[in-house]
Amino acid sequence: MLEALAVLALLAAAENSVPRAKVKITQKHLVAVCLDGAAVNTRERKWRLEVRPHAVTFTMGKDSVRAGYATVRFTAEVGHEYEIEARAAATTFSRRVWERGDWKPVVRDRTTNRIVSDEPEWSESTCPPAPTPAPPSI
């Protein structure tokens, strides 16, 4: 029993020693559906992510067929905090109707106050498959 507790304590210590960055979604209609190729609970609004590159897929509002799915990529850095916002024409927020391509998620580094995400990649699926690495050249 003590050995099992010791192993759990070591695992917890190792988990806490991994550098992480705080990330939260600030736009209330922005819904995360996939993080790093795996489906997420759509009610999750914040994470503590490892310091490395990440890909997050979003939809807007409740009509994902109309809104589509946008994936943004960014690299989290040690000690930085990030907010994920949505950019769209002002009229879309009052109507709460988003068409694919008329909105886009962006990741803002609140530590440096800069947008750090790439332009979104649009897809038809909630969790697009990870890109397949190119075969080694001979």
C-alpha cells in the first residue's frame, strides 16, 4: 500500500514539474471541440497546457454545420497566459449567427499582448486528423 502511494506521489510530482501555460476561452459563443487531435468536453473553457505547440479546433454557437470548424495552432511558452477570442463583424455577435469563414478564433498572448495563433484552417470535421509525416527520402 505504501509503495502504491509513493508511486502516485512521484507521478503527481512529475506532472507538476512539467512547465505549463494557462489558456482560457473568453468569447462565450466560441466552443472548443478538439485539442491536439483529441475531442474535448465542449463545456471546458480553460486548460493548463504543456509548453509546446498545440492545435485547437472550434465552432461558433450552436449551429456547427453553418459555422464550420476552424483549427488554430500556437506554441505555448513558459510563464505566459493566453486568451482565445473570436473575430467577426460586429453584426454577427448581435444576431448570433455565424457562417463558416465569417468568424475566426485567435489566440492572444496576454503576457506580451500579441496574437500568436496562425490563420485558422477550416474543415468539415470536429477533429481533423493530424497531418501524416512525409516518408523519409532515400
